[in-house]
Amino acid sequence: MWLAAFTVLALLSRHSLGKNTYREEGHYEARQLSNPTCREISDTISSSSAVYYPVLNPQKYTKGISHWARSSTQRAACVVEPGTAADVAKILQTLGSRRTPFAVKGGGHASNPEFSSTTGVQIAMYRFSDVVYNSTDQTVTVGSGLIWDDVYAALAPHGVNVVGGRVTGVGVAGFTLGGGYSYLTNQYGLTIDTVVAFELVKPDGTILWVTKDTQPDLFFGLKGGFNNFGIVTRFTLKTFPQTQVWGGLITVTAPFIDQISAATADFSANVKDPKASILTTYNFLLGQPGVSQILFYDAPQPPPGVFDKFMNIPSFTKDVGTRDFLSLVKASPANVTAGTRAIFNTVSVLDYTPGLLKAVQNESIFWGSRLSNLLEGNTGVFISYDVEPFLPDFLSHADSPSAYPPTRNKSYSPFNLYYAWLSKADDDDFHSAARQSASRLHDVAIAEGQVLDNASVYPNYAIFDTPLSELYGDNLPILQALKKVHDPNNVMGLAGGWKF
């Protein structure tokens, strides 16, 4: 059932991707080649960079505006691919002087509409694709146009790795600037806890290498503060030794979901090995509930007993074993819904109890049944609830403060709701459902006795209208003051995203 469902969903996604992404309403709208901002940028930048238009360069233009979620794509006046930090500086100065709306896209995995897309100037960072490993310092410098798959592949011959994304196709830039939860987080912290330096182009054109010693205020702000202070072109990250790992994907059908829930609750409460990690996903796909389960252990074999309860549950498919890190990341079917409309939302919790997991299962079935009923005109194709337990001390690895999370006194685990659908006419319904479901699960956790008063929510999962105070807490006024210092003319306010 699950393999057949994924196959059908993949065909739906391909059908969606087969249309020009700038014809969302079924008509073609050519952008004027005389757009003054695009023309000035084209005249200013060096030959290392390029400007693309929908008529003259349709393939490169479409690549530049396209996102993993179709609903995050807009028709820009032009696409700019900068190739040097100096050209990024020129581009920002032009955008600021002309007050032209723009967007910055790294990997293009954002689910929130208009966060990394625009009807103005779309900046696509693909040309920042370098991966430079420094064996002496045990660091790597990576370009902001990469996805984590590229970084893992480049580092594998060196026997090292970074704290990065857990599924295939996730961009380096947005993931890092928002925080970054990884299979390696229990051992080394969030991705932002492993950043050594940011190459930042400020809105006034200044190019800086920001570190905790050279620019401690900006270093704090960039660790969770996204693009409020300029455009990050490169990241220098700590690396860590990497052997082969053990794990992979298991899929389970409805009769065995309760067993998965019991094993997940037991793992969350009792497994304290920082090398062990799980990702339990309650899904509703083509009219059927089920679970996909990713197991991870940071060694060629796990100790006996760590994953036995999961491995003993009857599965529909099982792809688990010793493999390289990138193979495990690619084991997730995360890209099967690429090209559909999509939204994320989130809840932060202290514990994944049996009661909370039962509520998660019920929510997936309730909203899956309601939003995926094609007979009633609903166009939902995939409803997913991702359970991500972390150890209580996973936030203890930082050596300097960060914009996110605003407090590290308690370690709240994130929880991701992900809905995918086909029709733009259904956007409001799916957004509303994601809000209602997150609120319901938050209330269930509180009713169980979890104290969530100061639980900030993860910005990379939060739905677009989440109040900034829920993301940044007491750090918000500090970040707002910092923004005024480094971007007094609010140039970065012309771009989308979480804005201070």
C-alpha cells in the first residue's frame, strides 16, 4: 500500500512540476525587460554573476524562482544569480536605493509563502556552491546556495561531517540561519551552535566575516535571526569525525501504529545514548493512515536493545542497515511531495508521552480524512505529523548566546506538522487546519502537565503568521535594536521572512 501510494503521489508531483511555475493562474505573464532595477543590476554586476528573464532565459529563470513547495513560488521580474560577495553588495545597494522588493533563496525548501520568493527581484544563491575543508582547524566553509546532500558528499572522503539536515533536499542557508536540528544534535547541539563564522554582506554593501570575537552582536543575531542583517554568502562550520552509520526507513501500516507509538514513547523517555536518534512520522496518504519511521545511530552498529522494539514491529517496508551518512539521509521519501502546495506548523513540547502520541495519531487521521476527501472536493495529498525527541541536555553545547532559542534553561523538542495539497483555492483551509491542529496538540501537552509557558517555537517550522514573540521571546527587543543599528534604512525589510 505505502509503495503504491508514494508512486501515485510522485506522479501527482511530477504533473504539478511539469507546468511552468510562473503560470499558476493558467496564463503567461511576461515581465518587461526594461524593469529599471533588473537593468541596473545587470549593468552593475561582474561577469561572475547573471540576470535571467522569463522570456529570454526561461529554464534558468524557472529554476531561479522554483521552490520545493509550489505555493512558495512567485513570478519575479527577474532572477539574479550573484557569483561573488562583491556582486551581492552591488545588488543590495541597488535594491536599497530603488526600494525594490526582493527575495533571497538558498535551497528553496521554505514552506511559508513569500518568505524566499517575490514579484520583485529574485536572488538565487546557486553560484555559492563551494565546499572548502580545513583539516588543520577541523572546519569547513560552505556556500549558501548548497543543499546538505552536497556538503555531506564533499566531506565524506575526509571522514568528517557537519551538523546538518536530516532529509534530502534541504538548503544549507535557511536551515542554519533558523537554528538547525540534526541527527547529530544530541552530541553537538544545533547547527548554529557549530558555526564558527558567517560571511555577511550588509545592506550598505559592507562585507564582513562575522565571528563571536570580531562582531559578537551580529554573531548572536545571525544564529537564528535569518536575513534581517544582510545576506550570508558562506558559513564556516565545525566538523566532526564520521564513520558509517546504522539506520534507515521503516514503514508501518495502520494495525501496528499503536506499537510504533509505544516504542516511540519508550525511546523518548528512556534512551539516553546521544548517538541514537529517531524521527517518527504519522502520515495520512491516499485515504490511509500509517507511520514512516527513521532510525539513526552514529556508528556502524547500535548497542543491543536500543532499537529492538522498533525492529520487532511488523513492517510494510524496511530499509535499515549499515551505510554511509548520505545514504541514510536519502532514505527518507521527503522529496516525493515536491511540487505540491505545502505548509508547516509546529508545537514545542518537553515530553512525547503515550497520551500525546495518541493525540498526534488522532489528529493525523482526523485532518487527513477531512482534507484528503476528493469526493468532497478536497485536494489534500499528504498529511504528516513528525515526532522528533531530543535529549534534555541537547541545548547545552553552545559556547555563545544565540537569537534562537531565547532560553536554554529547558530543552523543548520541536514537532512538525506538514500538509501538502494541490489547489491554490484550498490554501486558507489548509493553513487554518494547521493552526487548529497545532493548538490542539499544545493544549493536550499542557493538560498532561507539561509546562510550556516559555517554550519558543522553531522558526523553520512555524507558520507564517506566528507572532515573533513566540519565536524569540525576551530576545526580540534586543534583535529589533540590533536590526536598526546594522540596517537603519530597513533594506532587508524589502525581503520576506521573519522580520524584526
